[in-house]
Amino acid sequence: MSFQAYLTNIKKQTGMDPDDFRRIATQKGYLHNGQINAGIKAREIVTWLKEDFKLGHGHAMAIYALFKGIKNESDE
């Protein structure tokens, strides 16, 4: 599955795009100025996404990859 397919499926499932997740992550204290706060582990973010949005592990990791800057919305 391409990275873009992950984002498309996440949007279908949750109705949210990456900017929506960034906004909520910032409100929850996971991000500041678009960067993951020091001391925040991938596990915390992935668990939050799985519990609150019912994302699977791969989809939650896709959002984490966006937060971390490993991937961006234009990646295939």
C-alpha cells in the first residue's frame, strides 16, 4: 500500500486529514510548532491514535511518520 493510500484510508475512516491530526496532537501536548515534544515516544502517539480513532497499527504509524517528518503528504 502506498503512503498516499494510507492517508486516503485514514480520511475515509475518520473524516480527518493530516492537519486535523496535527491540531489535535498539539492540543494534547504531543506536538509544539509542528514538532514532536521532547520525551514523547512513538508508542504514546500510536496508542492515542488507535484508541481514539480506531486506527490500525500501520495507519497510526503513518500519522506518526508525518509528525516525525519521515514522510509528507506528497509522498507516494
